[in-house]
Amino acid sequence: MPQLNPNPWFAILIFSWLVFLAFLPPKMLAHTFPNEPTTQSTEKPKTEPWNWPWH
């Protein structure tokens, strides 16, 4: 029963994972996003107190 022999299937599994780990992460990390986040200033905005009546 050849399907019970793990030697060729294990080698194929290891080789396919090596291919995935070698080629896919750099390709995925090379993508750029059109909306890059901008840095915000560290100053807190000045807030005004509310002068609404509380009744």
C-alpha cells in the first residue's frame, strides 16, 4: 500500500512549506497601502467647557 509510506509525502510537505515560507511573506510584505497613517501632533487640543444649563 504505497499511500502508507510517509517518505515521499513528508518530503513534499516539507518542501512545499519551505517554498511558502520563502516566497510568500516577502511578496505579501511588499504591498503598499494607499492610505498611509499620518502622525498626529502630541499636543492636546484645547477644550472649552460647556456652558449648557443642566436642568
